[in-house]
Amino acid sequence: MTPARERRILTLATLGIVGVGSYASFAIPVLAGVLQERFSLSDSGLGLVLSANMVGGVAGGLVGGVLADRLGRRRTLRSLAWLAAVGWLLCGLGGLPILMAGLAIGGFGFSGALTAGSALLSGLYPDRRRASYSTILVTSALAGIVLPPAIAVLRSGVRAGDIRFELAVGGPFALVALVVATLAWLAGTARSSHERSRASDATTAMRGPVVAGIALIVALAACHSAADTTLYSWMPRFLTTTFTSHSFDPAIVLSLYSAVYLIGRLALSAMPDTVATNALLIAPGILGGTLALLSVHASTFAGAAWLYVAASAMYGLEFPSLMGLAARRYPDRFGTVCGLVSAANLVAAVGVWGVGKATEITGSMRPGMSAACLGFIVFGLGCALWLRLNNRATSAVSKECGDEGE
């Protein structure tokens, strides 16, 4: 098999695992109302179900990132994708405890596979690292356009009594498990000479400045992820319960969210890594966070829905820009960086649960959702401060070198 064909197979298998494996992320928020009714859950109890997938992903992403840099990115991708398939099979086999266990195991495996896949593509396309990471996110966005309306049909079928709950939940998860397992096997048949597979190849020493830089990237990514995931997880429920009349099914909002993510990240994929890096780190979060706040406090369903979509069009640009920068600065440690970012999603899981708890305490979803919106603004301001301090440090070093030259 030629290296070019091997690279194509690895790329397609990786993107396929990401696209199909994203199902759980879209299914559980859309089915939230059905799950709450089926298992008689409180709002905080529903928050635990919504966050089960993320809780598993916290550990899975960290393990996947470390293993990808140590044992090989392709091997790690394949093994953890198989584990995800096992978890998703469990989702349709029993009651609430087994469903939550399946979501946690599936989240562990999928998050680890996503982390390894991100690092793998970054190594396969070293001249287009931001583009390769954006492509991962574009693939997930494509799934997000198609899946929520289809899942909404299943939800309606369950409520109308036309589809059994067990079939509506377990059937799709079983299909996803089969497809992901097959793609993982396909990835195992190819090994590109472009793939960096061992930690011994790494040249980036984990010294103080490197550790500090990675820690800052992880903190910024966690801030963005917590805000994004919390709003996404609760938005269908927020729109359903806050407004008595709906111009369209709230699940459609998730499709529109994915559509604007797709457009923005396709644009990022077309840009060279050096274009507009600073602007894409600072402006989108500040503008998007403001629009998200306006969405949460809108007086009409249409206003809330369209402002949320507009907000996601803005803040959807900043996270891949940050990860593209990380891939360029720490190419040999990018799997580890992705793993740490995934582990920091524990903050997102806490945020999802926190909105449910805040709703129980205040009787309204708006306070918790508003707090989540502030995460985007903090991200933009944090990046502005970081870049300013970094420029000062660079200028000081340049001045010192100039004085020594004189």
C-alpha cells in the first residue's frame, strides 16, 4: 500500500470515527425531556445524565493523549474507538444505571479516540495543523446538522407511542457502535510513514516555560469548552420550558448551531496557519459571549434561538484557533495537550450539572445560563492579556539582545 493511500485511509477512518461517534453528544440533549419523564428525574438528576458522557470523556481524553504520544497515535485511536463501541452497545441494554455507565464508557473511549485522532491528523499534515484540527471539528459539525432532527423524530415517536423507548435509544447506539468498530478496524490496516508514533521521537522538552505555556492553553480551552458545552446541553430544554410558543422544534437550533460551526471552520481550514491568529483568539469570544447573554435574556423564542445561533457563529472560531496555535508550538506533545484539554472538560461537566442545580434553587434557567455565557468573554480577555504579556516579553528579550550586540 502506497504512503499516499495509507494517509487517505487513516484520514477517512479518523474523520468517520469522529463523525459517527459524535452521536451521543447530540442524542442525549435532544432526548433530555424523554429521559427525564421516563426515569422521573429532577433537574439536577437530568444534569447528571447529560454530563455522564463528558465525565467519561475527561479521563478518556487524558489517557488517549498520553498514550498517543507514547505508544502510537494510530494504535491508540483504534483501541479506544473499540472501547467506545462497547460503551454505546451498553446504552440500550437496561435501565438508567446501565445507560449512564454506557455513556461514561463510550465517552471515555470516544474522547480518547478523538484526542489520538487530532494528534494523528496533525502529524499527517504538518504544514496545515490548524486546518487539520478544524477539519476534525467540521466533521463533528456535519453530524450535528443531520442528527438532531433525526433524533427529534425518534423523540416524537416515543411520546406518541409509535416507537418503544428501548428501540429509540438502544437501536441507534448499536448501529453507531458497529460503524465505529468497523472504522477502527480500517484504521488498523494502514500505517502512514508520515505518522509520528513514539514519544522517543519527541523533541519538545517538558521544562518550565513549556509546562506553563501548555497549562495556559489548557486553562483557556477549559473556559471555552465549559461555556460552549453547558449552553449546548441545556439550550433545547431552555427553549422548550421558557417559551410557550415555538416557531420551530428547539432541536433544529442544534442543527443551526452545527451549520454555523461548519461554515466558520471550513473557512479556518482554508486559511494558512499564520493568518489572523491573534484576532481569531480575542474578538470572537467577546462578541459571541455578548450575543449569548442577549439570547438567554431574549423575550421571544425566535429572538433567543437566532441570537444563540449568531453567538455560536462567533465563538465557534476561537477554540480551533487556540488548538492550531498549540499544535504549531508543541507538535511533539500535541497528543498530550489534547488529552489535558479533554481532561479539563470536567469543568464543563460541572457547568452542565450546575445549571440544573441553579434552576432548582432559583426557579429559572436564566441565572445559570448567563454564568455560562461569561466564559466566552473571559476567554477573549484572557487571550488578549496573554498575547500582550507575550509580546512584552519578546520585546524585552529582543532589546536585551540588541544591547549586548552594541
